[in-house]
Amino acid sequence: MPAVATLPVTPTVGQRFAALDQGQRMRLALGMALLVAIVVGGLVLGRQADWRVLYANLADKDGGAVIAQLTTMNVPYKYTEGGGAIMVPSDRVHDVRLKLASLGLPKGAVSGFELMESNRFGMTQFQERLTFQRGLEGELTRSIQALSSVSSARVHLALPNQNGFFREQQKPSASVLLSLHPGRVLDKGQLAGIVHLVASSVPEMNPAAVSVLDDTGKLLSTNPDAAAGVDAEQLQYVQQIEQLYSRRILDMLEPLVGKQNVKAQVTAELDFSQTESTTETHKPNQTAESGAVRSQQLVESSNGAQPGPPAGVPGATTNQPPAQPAAPINGQPQTLAATGQTGAQSTANNSSKKESITNYEVDKTVRVTKGAVGVIKRINAAVVLNNVPATDAKGVTTSVALTEAQLEKMTALVRETVGFNADRGDSVNVVNAPFAADKTQGDEVPLWRQPEVQELARSLAWPLGTLALAALVLLGVVRPAIKALTQPPPAEPTEEAADVATLSAIENDQPERPLLSGPGATAQANQVSASEKRLEDARKLTRDNPAAVANIVKTWMNGEAPA
């Protein structure tokens, strides 16, 4: 009876999954679960927002109000370790702060003059004055915290009660405690600004009565009237002057000898003393025509005899009063004879005196000279020049020292550059010497230690690690299970195919050979026993299924290939 060919039936995925053993099913389920968990975790952690501090060091009341408002606004938040700060996503920090500020949160940070709005009925004068003082302290605290370097501040005011019965009133004073941001410092100008801000906000407060401290207890403000040893600003100014002259020297000599072939150092001595002098100069007396009259006094006096009884012949002529004498001022008195007088009658002697006193202004010059601060008293410049390279006829490059003429020219250039003045004791020294070769090359930072590469590695570590772990799970667990699931199950051999395979094995078996002694005797003995076992299997097949064996032999005799 001819054999009927049947088409193979492809099993479904469920059948293939059912054909797997329990271990393969467990590995497949575990691999799929791990792969899904890795993908989900990577997506969630990759999309996690960057958190920034919204508010720090809040009171419990303010912190609760802020959190309640964040919950109402549907803004995610979390605490730092210890609950010292409230954090929100970085892209919403400024938006949330503005919205909370419009709602008056946080409320209990600093209170200013709004405390005066809650004055209750029956408040005493002391309570009102204390409330005003607290409001002024709060306003000053807000102003100081507006500085970029200040993290927080506290202001304490001492406002004495003014009494009109006291002749000397006590002046107010203030103390300021500052907490700076990490890495920030206040320079002298900023401290002076804070001191004057506080002093100008309180009537009759002297800036010297304001004390500024940091959070470590260090006194930052100093009394300007107190004698300070070394002024930082003066030292900084001296360094700036020295660096300026050094830079000038390098700019002048580098084009001549090379950029790395010159070194210059300048030491400047400055005078920061403040001097003031007054000079009064008197010039010689000038002539009366060119002098300025300060005061003038004129004194005139006359001296004469008293008139006696009328003498002479009675009549009209003798009854006339005597005439005014006409004598010179500084001359001798002259005797005047009246007309009609007799020789026996003499005229009275008259005299006069005239004095003139004139005072002139004294020529005087008063000159007040105030010396400048930071005047250069002396400059010392030291310059070292390297040997210049020279190439001989054979092409060998060597270093050659500078000549005396070249050194003199460069010394003259340096003197003109620094403004050399021999009267004040300036000195300029230019020396030529070979520079020592720097054999120690700077160790290059390896690529894996560069900050840019490390930052890139940190940013890519999580995505790449997630992909690597997912690939490991996929290739090591999921892929073998899926491969075993997709492979078709092995077909069960039929009885005839098994017989054909058995007889073919017997037919292709090697003939028996005599067992030889030697190293391979054991292997040959094993091979003979295997052949005998196959022959015994063929005999058993013939006894159990003679029809199949007869069919196989018939096929061999007809020359057909076994089915």
C-alpha cells in the first residue's frame, strides 16, 4: 500500500509555549518582567524634574502655609534632609515665588512698618514707641537683605528716650548682624554703605555708633577715627602701581627679545601721609605812590598873642579888628604892621602847626598747601633678559649673550618707561642671563579626568546603563526563551523510518577487523563491541517486525531509495 504524504502543521505560539518545560517558562516570564521594569524605570527617572530650593529656613507656621498653598496650586514639592528647605521643580521656582508673594507668603519673615497698622485702643506710649522701633528695625533688615551678598540680617536699635530737661542727650546706636551667602564677602565700600544706611535712617545717629558683625562674631565695621595699622586699600593701590609699571616694561621689551625672554619686577614706595602747610610772605616796603593807603590823619594847630586894649589915636582906623596874619605854615613868624599904626605900637606874634600821618597797607601773601596722598617716593625696577638665539653657518642654533650696547639701550628704554628720576633715588637694573630650561612638562590631564568628559559621563551614565542592562536581560534571558518558543518541535520518527535508520547504520558500519595489540587495542575493542550491539539490534528488529524488514530488503533489491 503506497504511503500518503502529509503536510506538516505549524504549531501556534500557545502550543509552543505549552511545549516548553517549567524552567524555560520561568526564565521567559522573569526576563520579560525585568525588561519591562527596566524600560519603565528608565523612562520615569529620565523624565524626573530637577529640584531647586524655593524657600529655606522657614518657620513652622510659614512652612505649613506655603505647603498648603503649593498643594492648592498643584505644584509638586519635597523637603531636603532635615526639612530645612522646600524644593520645587527648577522650571517653576520663579513662577511659584511670584504667586506666593502676591498672596503675602511667607508672612513671618520680616515685619516692617505694617506693625503700626495694628495699633489697638489703649496702647501706652511705651508700647507705641516699641512698636515703632520694631517696625524701623524690620524696614532696615529688608533693605540690607536686598544686597546680593547678604543671606539674612538682623538689626538692633538702641533709641534712648529724649528728655528736654537734660542738657546732654544720649545719642542712639545700632548693631547689625549679617549672614552672608557661601563664598561671598563684603568689601570696605559695601560695609560703609550699610553703616551709612542705618545711620541715615535714624535721626542724630553717628555712623561711628553703628557696629556690623558677621555670623561668626567677627566685627566687620571699624571706627574711621581709630588708628589702623595697614590699610588694605593702600596695599591694593601699591600693587596696582607695581603691576602697571611691570606691564609697561614687558610691553616695551617683549617685541625686542621675545615674549618668554624677559622678566620684570617693580617695587614702588608711596607716601600716603596727609600734610598741610601754611606760608605767610612779607615783601619790602613800597613807594608812597604805589602803596595802598590804609589810614590818613591831618592835625593843624595855631598859636598867637591876645589882643590888648585899643591903642593909638582914637578914630575909625583904630577901631578896626586886626587883619588875619598871612604867614607860611613852616616858616618863621613875620611881624605885620597895620596900616595907620604908629611905630610905638607893635603887632602881635602869631604861629601855627600842621601834622599829617598816613598809614599804608603791609604787603603780605598767605599760601596754604595740602600734600597729595599716594605720591610716589621711589621706584626700583629689576629686569632680567634671556640670551638671544643665534644660528651659525652650519645651522646650529645657540644662545648668545647681549652686548653692552644692547644692554645700555634697553636700560634707557626701561628708565624712560618707568619715569626714572635720580633726585628721588630711583634705581633701574637690567641684567642679561640665560634662563634655565623647564624640563618638567606639565602633566596633561587624561581624557577620562577632564571635567567636561566627567560631566558628559554623568549625564549619559543612567541612559547607557539602562540600555546595557536591558540588552543583557534581552539577550541573556528573553532571547533564548523566545528562540526555543519559535523553533518547531522535533517530529516523532515513524516505525519504518526507525527501521531504515537502523539498517542503514548497520550497512554503513565498518567490517570487523582482527583486534591488534597495541595502544589502540582498547579503542578497537570498544568499536567491535559497538558493532556487535548494532548487529544484535538489527536481528531483534527482524524478529519483531519481519514485514518491515522484508519491505526494506525489497526496496534495496529494486534499487530504490528508502522512503
